Amino acid sequence: LLLVEHRIGRSKVSDRYKHLNDPAGQHIGKTYLLAEDVVDGRSKALIGDSVWIVECEDDLKKGDKVKITGVENGVILKAEKA
């Protein structure tokens, strides 16, 4: 009986693929248009054929551009005025 131990090392993932299975994370650094005015720090951004919830400290209006800066809980995009 021969016992062989395999060790799987962690390889560094290229920045190109770091958000491959992270739909929200794929938007970080990109710019989108707001679908509605920011009210109480929240709005929605037009992304492709859908809308995503966006949190933004700036008082922005529908149609303003925002840059996605992060993600919260995998579904809420953090944004700032672009």
C-alpha cells in the first residue's frame, strides 16, 4: 500500500479574474447612471438590463454618473460621484 499525499497550493489569482464568481464585485471601478434620485443615502444604478441598489453619501439625481467603490453584503454597491 502506497500512500501519496497531495498538497494543493494556493496560487495567486490574476486581477483579471478576481471577481469571476462575484457578480457584485465585478462592478467595482466602473461607472454607471443612477436610475433615480438618492434618498436617505440610497438609489439604484442602471447596470446592463437590470438595476442594482447603490449607497452613496452624495446628494445625486437621476441620470448622474456614479463610480462603484465597493460592495456590501454582496448585493449593495457602494458608490461616489463620478
